[in-house]
Amino acid sequence: MLLCLVEGAVYGVHDTCTHEAVSLSLGALCEHRLRCPLHGSEFDIRSGKVLDEPADTDLQTYSVYIDDGWVCLHE
């Protein structure tokens, strides 16, 4: 899981690109766009939706929240 903090909100997404098996934590995050470091696929961290090719499968997302300074995962 990759956790991203954007504008005070935490988002959780699967850390592996759906196009190639590479960690997205090595990529770049600009606002809500997460870019894969290998081939440049981009995903929206809020929904997991693919924004740019070559990936054609959305990322799995996780429901997370902040509680008393801790990042928690909804069951």
C-alpha cells in the first residue's frame, strides 16, 4: 500500500503499477496525479482511475483516515 498526503487528506492506493510490476512509491505525485516511474502511466489517487497510458487497469484504493495523528485503514 502507498499512502499519499494531499491538501491535508490521506489516500491509500496499491503500490504496484497495473501496467508493469514496479513500485509507484518511486514515481512522482503532483496534486492528485501519481506517475509511474517506469513508463509514465498516471493514476488519480482519489479514485484509482487511470489518467494516462500505457496502463489500462485502475489501481486498487484503500479507505484510510487520520485518527489522533495515526493513519488508519477502514475495515
